[in-house]
Amino acid sequence: MISEVFKTVDKVRGRACPLVQQAVWFLFLVTLLLPATGSATDVRQRARALGIIVGQYEPGPFNAITDVAGVKVGHRTLVRGEGSLKPGEGPVRTGVTVVIPREDVWHKKVPAGFFVLNGTGEMTGTAWIAESGFLEYPIAFTNTLNVPRVANGVISWMIKQYPGIGITDDTLTPVVAECDDGRLNDIQGRHVSEEDVIAALNDAKSGPVEEGAVGAGTGMIAYGFKGGIGTSSRKLPLQEGGYTVGVLVNANHGRRHELVINGVPVGRLYESASPRADSLRSEPHEGSIIIVIATDAPLDSRQLSRLAKRAALGLARTGATARHGSGDFMLAFSTANVIPHDPHEPTYTLTHLADIYLNPLITATVEATEEAVLNALTMATSMVGRDDYRVDAIDLDRLKTILADAIRY
């Protein structure tokens, strides 16, 4: 087959001027690279750019978790190899994503809380968050079997930042959350190294956040479409506190027929050209989602745990049902207060928002979570992984047609 393609390309080149010949070869080479990365002409857009407006509150400037001042996000994406699976070698479709709550979070800890909607999965370090009520290091996302290596990477990075750890200072139990990318990736290979984690942490930045099939989202599948990293934010009006809520998700959950967008049963109305993708609904794989919520509202651990629970409502609005085999973990932190690492005085002061003023933050969390999941879907690109297993991204033109038809009727 490839040899026939070469013959065709040569025929076209033979009839063209040198400049056109070069262009033909360029397009041919790009075409050869498409299976692992999706279509070069498939321009992806975030949900809001497609006219999908979620909720009542406006997003922040980046519509991302990084709209909360001081929060940084970093990715390391690993895509290499193709064809049949060779356990331990490839093909590789995986990565790591990190969230740094703020500069020097070790000495300036952030209040934190979490919620487990369904526990068929893992988010390490949550026992200490439950006990202490704070978070003191970055959060890392990766695939299921890579958790120990990624934890090692976080530990190595932390020790370099704070050389006294484990000697003159306390030790740490990193927060590493996982989703299974084994349908596309050689998950046994545990290809994310300590160096990859350190690179993601060193490269973490504020501003726009890359979404879709990047970092830990590289091998993810959501609602039978290509999934991955998504983010969104909400900025409350001044009369409701003026606070910001930002959400970042790693979406690897749901079945095709479950997907709902702005109340429209898109999954059931969607006409897929890929029967294999549709067959995902009958697979035993249940999937998972990790959700991290950041806010600059002055909340304590108890309140942040309440906020983390509300992320489940935003997830449900997209059709998820938290299936028996899914791992659905939500973690929330606040940058408004500083919990000192080694206080010199026996007491310190924290600002605390009264519970009766939580409602706008609850709504903002639900909205940002819903939109973050949609962004993960609309920004992801189609991918071919191990054993030539292909997962298509949701077709944006088809999506717009479905939503327009729903509005019309």
C-alpha cells in the first residue's frame, strides 16, 4: 500500500515545478504523521468559542485554573512509537501534569480539602490532607501504574527546593492522582520518569493552560471520544465577594450515550463515523476523572471539602454517573490564607468566610467544572495508540449542528 502511494506521489511530482514538488512531499510526510496526532486541519476550539455558554458567571481572563493568582500548571507529554503493543517498550501515549498552588507552598501552606465520589482509583496523600487540613506541595496527575515513579519525581524536586527535607526538616507524602490510559498507552512501561516530572514542575507557569491530549491527558478517553486535560474558571462579581474559582480536570470517564452538553443529549444524537469508538460504551473499562479546584476565597479545610463535593454536580451535568469501576477524586485548595510551616508563635490568624456566603462559590465551582470537562473534549485531538487502537475527537462541526438543531426545536 505504501509503495503505491509513493508511486502516486512521484507521478504528481514529475508533472510539477520544483516548488510544487517540495510542497507535495511536505504534505505527504505530514499525512504519514497524522495517525498518532490527529488531523493537521482539525482546528480545535474551546467550548465557549463554539458558542457553548455554561452558567451565569463570567470566566476569568484565561478561563483557567491559573486565573487564581499564583497557581501554575505544567505538562510533560510523551508520544512515540506505533503499531503492536510491546509491553515495556511502547507505543507510548502518556504524560504528567502538575499543579503548583503557589510559590514556596512548603513554607506557606494552603488550606485544602477533598472528596471521593467513587473510589476505584487513587489520589495519594489525602490521608494527610484530611488530618492536617492543608496542602504543602504540588499536585501531580499521571497514569495508574506510573504513580510511584511520579511520586519519586515530586519528592526529588521538593528535596532540591528544600534540602533539609528528611534531615533537619519534615518529610512529605506527595499528592499524585491517576487515571488509566492503558487502552492507548503501553501502561506497563511506566514511561513517565522522574526527569519528566521535574521538567513539568520546572516548566509550570501561569497564564493560558494547554488542554486536550497533553500531559497526563495524552492517553485519556471521555464519553467515547478523545479526552484529557480541561480547565475553566469563574470570577464572582464584587457584590458577591469578587473571588475567583478555577478548575482543572483530567477527563477519562463516561460512555458515548451519556454525554450531555447544556442539557442536550449530544452523545445519543451524535452520528459517529467510527463504529469502534461507539463500541467503547460496551467495554468493561469504566474510566475515571480527577478534578482540582483552586480559589482565592478565604475558606478552611471543611469548606473546601464542601466545595470539592459540588464539583460532582458539575460533572453530573455532562452526563457522568460515577460508575462502579470509576475513580472520581476532587481536591480543592485556597490561596487566601497562609498556614506557616514552622510558626514561631503558638497562634496565628486566618481570615474565614462565613458559610452563609458560600453559595456563589458553590455555583461557580459547578459551572467551572462542567465547562472544564467540555473543554477537555473540544480541545482534544484524535489519536491512534497501541495495537492501532484509534479514538476520535468529537467532531466540532457535528457538535455545532446537534446543538443548533436542539435550539431550533
